[in-house]
Amino acid sequence: MPNCDLHCHSTASDGLLPAVDVARRAAANGVDMLALTDHDDIAGLALARTVADECGMRFINGVEVSIEWEGQQVHIVGLNFDADDASLNAGLAGIRAGRVERAQRMAAELERVGIHDSFAGAMRHAANPSLISRAHFARYLVETKVCRDVRSVFDSYLKPGLPGYVEHRWASLEDSIRWIVGAGGVAVVAHPGRYRFSARELRRFLDDFKACGGAGIEVVSGSHTQEHVAQFSRLATECGFLASRGSDFHGPGESYVDLGGLASLPDTLTPVWSVF
């Protein structure tokens, strides 16, 4: 089975490395097929593709779209789409438009608990200011020694119900899939093991996802345990989904696994790349 890594990030969103360095690192790590999937932005695709072509690595257009479903934030990965599609680009621009205002509200909440200057600090870590995110705040809080690492920042401040978390109006499930499929791509549920769904909610979400035109699910992800892999392998088979594999790499020292370092997909599943 080829070493396919179909979920990773660059400085075009909240990754630590520029797109060209992500592609070089993937190639050096033995990745055969790479998709760069920055949050709500495709600015890094052309540069990453150029490097991938130079390295002899197949490159797939990707994006990770932030959506809201029944009050919960979920991420949908789009793969192998036309990056020039007008509707997709307009939809992503709409999502990005509210991120700075949300970041200002996050900074105000952190100020109330004694964490000062977090907006300016987070902005220093955001190569693309229009895509400022929780990860940039987390890096600032590590830099200022509020927390020891990015994961502990999320656990202490940036998850729902905690002092620095602020709700935001994201895209709908229907719109995200319409943009991806309309651009000729495949819609995939990103890291399903990370959502706070009950078993019943998860199955209802997957039913809605499929009804809207969604076709795949990440079975092997950097944050998935072996139990997750077994669970989502079973659901992929039951729901008739294509299976995807992605590290969700954000940068050295911040990611569960490096580019290309994941376990293989179970060979009973149909890989999403079989339709590319």
C-alpha cells in the first residue's frame, strides 16, 4: 500500500512550516502521495505542488473546512478538487472573514483571567493573520510560560467551557460538502475520534454527512488510537465510506506523528486515493 498522507498543515493556516518545507519533509520521510489541507485556505497548494513535482511525489489538492453541526465544531477535509473553483473559494473566504474578530474576543476572555496581550502575541505567530486560530494563542501561552506545551494550553484554556474558548459561526455541513463536491473533490470526515459525540450522535452525523454527498472518513489519523482505527474501520464498512489516512501534522514537536509516520490502513477497506 502506498504511503499516503492526506491531512497536514503549513503556515498558510496554523502549521509551523511553510508549504514548501512541508512538501520537502514529506518527500524525505517517504510519502508517496501528499495532500496539504490547511484550515479554510488553499494559499499553500501551488508552492507545495511545485516541490512535490520536483521530488517525484504525487500531490493532491486539499483543504480542511471548519463547520458546525448541531452546535459542535467539526472539520471536513476536501481532497482532489479544482483549486480555481469560484464557489469553493468564495465559501472559504467567508469562513476566514470572521476569524480576526473571534480572536479579539478570545483575547478579551483571556485578559479576564490575567493573561495579557494575547491577541498581539498570537498574531506574531500567525503567518497568515486572516487565519489566526487557537493554535496561535496556544503558542503564545507556551512562549510566555503560562503552560508547558500546546496540548496543555488547549486542555486548560481553549476547549469549550474553558476561559479562552469563544464560539464562532462556521460553515454548515451542507455548504462545505457542496463546495467540495461542486469543485470535483471528495469530502472526508477529519479525525472523527476527536469529537465529543455519543455513539448515537456520531451515527446521525455520519448519516447526514453521507446524505449531503460526503464519501470518506479518516480511519488512520495522528490522534487516533488502535481502538479508534477499529471503530472507524467498522463504520467505514457499514456506511460504505472510502477510508482516508492523514497525520494532521502541524510541525515538529507539536504533532502526534510526523509526516508519513502513520500505520497503514486496514487492507479490508477501500482507500480514498483509489478514486483519484
